[in-house]
Amino acid sequence: MKKKVLLMGKSGSGKTSMRSIIFNSQSSDSTSTVQATLSIEAQSLQLLSSLSLNIWDCGGQTNFLSSYISHQRADVFKDVGVLIYVFDVTTPTNQSSDELSWFSQCLEGLKEYRKDNDSLKVFILVNKMDLVSKQDIYAVFNRRRNEIFQSVDQIIKYNDNIEVECYMTSIWDQSLYKAWSKIVTKLLPSSSKMTGALTHFARQAHATEVVLFERTTFLVIGQTTLNKYGEEEIDLEDEDDNDEEYINVTNRNIKLSRHRFEKISQLIKSFKHSCSKLNNQFNSMQISEKYYNAVLEPLTVNTYILVITDNTNISPSAIQMNIRLAKPYFEKVEHSFIDTNTASQPTSSSSSIKSEKSIN
């Protein structure tokens, strides 16, 4: 599946810095040298085997924005599957109406060139939230989000095939990975099947939590959390307007950070960057602690998997064996649009998943 993605926003909003961090493996510190985008920079990316993104990073200077909605209108807005529009939360109030107007005109352009049956996904990123005081962050985000939605209410209301979501972001914390993980997951055609496969694997391996990462970007593309009865915790997904840091897992004496997956993405990406500076390559990681064991290692050509268990009798080596036995199963899920019956059944390898106590 191929998707044309427009990355838009006013000049200085941070859209090119985001792209550099997520897709070009730059560190946040190094983005200070990123030059302003002139006109349009296109970048093609392959994520897993089922999604190809053609990202158009559109310069945000006024003359470029004017050009996009006038004489370049057809070239820019034709055949678009996704719009990611970046707002700068620090934009002064007296300038915010111009920013909202540009966004509204971009939606009008997309609506004009969208085919009747084509769906359009719009992701709004309210960026530079690190510049807002911690006690005000949710109030400021909610207020800005409401302003944005009100400005395009009439466009969205009468277009059922336009889906709009809004996230807060900062290049200096895990929120950037959270937002882009959600974007990529919603674009993957087989994400629900992959989640089902992860849940099945977690039950067989007696894991507490299993997380799947895209190999290059380390964005989270699937995850599952189980209670001690092997039931999936379906209400752990947080929203950006929820200020509670920790959540409880039913029937397990543990608290989990709502932002744990994105923090892991950010930490591993930083660690990989440090390894590359030393001409070393990150491959895998094993952790043994008093209350849990965890293994992070490659799963398929395109993915990494993190498996965590609070049953410390299951050693990291047993977890690693489970992962390797399950690889053919996940490769099948990733590479084909298999039907529901097939997806719910393990392959011969995954049916051999081990849950023995650790072998000393």
C-alpha cells in the first residue's frame, strides 16, 4: 500500500526537525542545524512490507503556502492519503488566526481533489509543548485543540471520510514518538491482525507485556498487556488530555507509566545513535531484575520485539527461545493479508512456545 503524506505547517513549527529525528535518526540536539525547507522536499520510506510512504515536507514560508493553495494546488493536494499539520503552540494569539486559516485552506484543497470514496486521515500535531509550564500543559493543549477543531468544524462535519486526530508533541521528550507511533499504526493495513498475534504470543509465553517496534524508526506499531489471568487490558491506552502518569494493571501488583512505550523508543533510538558514533551496532538486550525479566531483540527483517514477564522463573534465555520459535508466525502475519482464522492460529513453530522455568 502506497500513501502520499503531506507534512505541513508554518515555517519554524518544527516539522522538518520531527522528520529528521524519526526517519533520519538525527538526535534532538543536532536539529538546531536543520535548515528551513524550501518549497517541497520528498522522501520515500518503506515501513514493514505493507506500507510505503511518500512524504512531502512542504516549506512553511508564506510565499510557499500561498503557492500550494493557488497555482500548485493540483500537484500538492491530488492523491493525498494523509495530512500531518504541525502547529506551533508558541504562536502569539494575534498570529494564530493566520495559522488556522492556512490549515483550513489546506483541508479545502484536499477535499477538492479527494475522490468520492477515498478516505483521508488528518493528524494535527501541537508542537513545542516543552515550552509550556508543566502545570499548564493540558489546559493549553486542550484550548489550542478546541480552537483548531472549531476553525474547521464545517469542513469536517460534512465529510464523513475525513478522520481528524490531534496530539501534543515535543522533540525533547517521548511525546514525539507517541504521536508518530499512533500515526504509523493507524496507517498500517494489518495492525489489528498484528495486535492479535502479539496477544496470542503473550499468552503462550506467559508474558506480562509485549511490544513491537518498527526496526528503523523504532516507532511502536503494536503492543499488548495482559493481567495475571491472561486477559488483555483494553483500557490502558491514554489520551493526551489525561494527566495521570501511572496506571494499575488488573490483578497484578504493578504500576505502569502511560508513556512507557514511547520512552523506550526514545531511549533505544538514542542508544543506537551512541553506538553508531562508536562504530558499533545495537542488536539486542536482556534485562534481569528482582520483579521482572525482559528481552529486546530482532523479530523479523522489519521489526524488533520487547517481551516482559513478571514471572522471574521464566529466564531471559527462555524468552529468547520463545521469540525465535515465533518468528515464522510473525513473518506470515507481517507479509500477507491473512484471514482472521489463520491469524488466530499459531504456526507449527509458535505452537512450540516454551514457558519453562529458567535453566541455570
